[in-house]
Amino acid sequence: MSKALASELQARLEAEADPERATNEAWYLKSPPEITHIGVKVPVIRKTTRALIREQSEFDHDRMVKLVNELWASSVYECRKAAIEVLNASANLLVADDVKLVEKLIDDSFTWAYVDDLAVRTMGALIEQFPELTDVLDRWAEHPNFWLRRSALLAVMGPIRTDGSGFERFGRYADGMLHEKEFFIRKAIGWMLREASKKNPDIVYEWLAPRAHLCSMLTVREGTKYLDSSRREAIIAAAKTKTPIDKLPVT
């Protein structure tokens, strides 16, 4: 049944294919040669996947996992993206042990376009339902695969956006990654700071101020977008000169 469903979903996606978009997307995402793009927009993938799931009279946890694995085994970029959407559309079916599947998918990913969805939406939903899974994030934060380290940072996006309750954990992970040269780690730290500052600019400034000279310019430019100009300029100056804020010359 799962093979038939995966084939049906692929056929529906191929009906929405745009060859020009496929070429551009493959270049933009730097996809490896074994991955084929057919050029379907994310909202269309989401809508098509959810429609197929709704049509099933019986769609339980086992069927969900089998369909995810079938879609992920495909070499078609959009089928793999649909696998992630199956998980997100079936959040009510997730169990704590599904964290192993999520980790496998992230570890097997080659692009932020898969990883960010899995981290923010899928892992975020799992943590909301099963708070004990935050222990898994502790392990991810030190994982050799930088996509899993990035996922540890992003998985607390939900609570950071709502009430800021995930900031302490994020800050702890980010402290351990400030030295990293990897673009996607630096970008993730900045992105999380930016999101946190929309509701809690003070906590972001208080975290950044003693660390600004240790941060990359990518991190601080992203992370200070919503701080007031004086605070933003102080953080950027410290990052540019690699000088602690309290050692900067008074202007």
C-alpha cells in the first residue's frame, strides 16, 4: 500500500512539474547529481500531500512511517520534501520513538530546505508533545553532522517565538558553536536571535553583549536586525573589531 501511495503522490506532483523551476532550484540548492528536481512549489507539495492523506480511509502510524520511508527513498527532491510533509501533516500520530526517524532524515539530508522543516516543524512538534526529547537535542548539539547541530538550535524556534521559553537552551547550544566557521551554523544562530528579539529584545542584547566579539558578522547582522540602533551599532562594532563591548572606545 505504501508503495502505491508513494507512486500516486509522485504522479500528482509530476502533473504540477515546471522544468524551468526545476533547473533553477537544483542550482540554488546545490543538489547532488543523484537528486532529480521536477519543479513543484512548496505550497503545492504541501497541498497535494495533505489531500492524498485525507483521502485515505485508514491512515495510522505504521502507514505513515512506511509512506515516509518510501518517499524518502526516492531520488526525486519533491518526493523527499513530501515525506517531510507527511510527518508534519500527521503530527497527531507521532510517538516519542519517531525521533529516531527524524534524526535519520536530518542526518541523510543535503540541504537546509529539508533540515529546517524537520527541525522547526517536525522536531518542534515532537518536543511539544514529549518534552523529555530535549535530551536528544543535547546530543545533536555536539553531533559531527552540522545539519544535526543546526537542528538542535532550530528545534526550539516554536517556544522562542511564542513566549521565549526556549532561549536558555538555545543560548547554551549557541555558546558551544560560536567558534564554528560553518555558514549554516552561523546563520542559524543569527536567525534564532532575530526571532527572539521580536518579542524579547532585551534578552537578546544581554546575551549578545558579552559575546559580540566572539560572533561572526553574519550572526550579528542577522541577530541584531530588530534591536534599537544604538545597541545594534555597539554589537556590530564589537564583532567587527573583535573587541569586547566594555573595551570599545567611547564615541
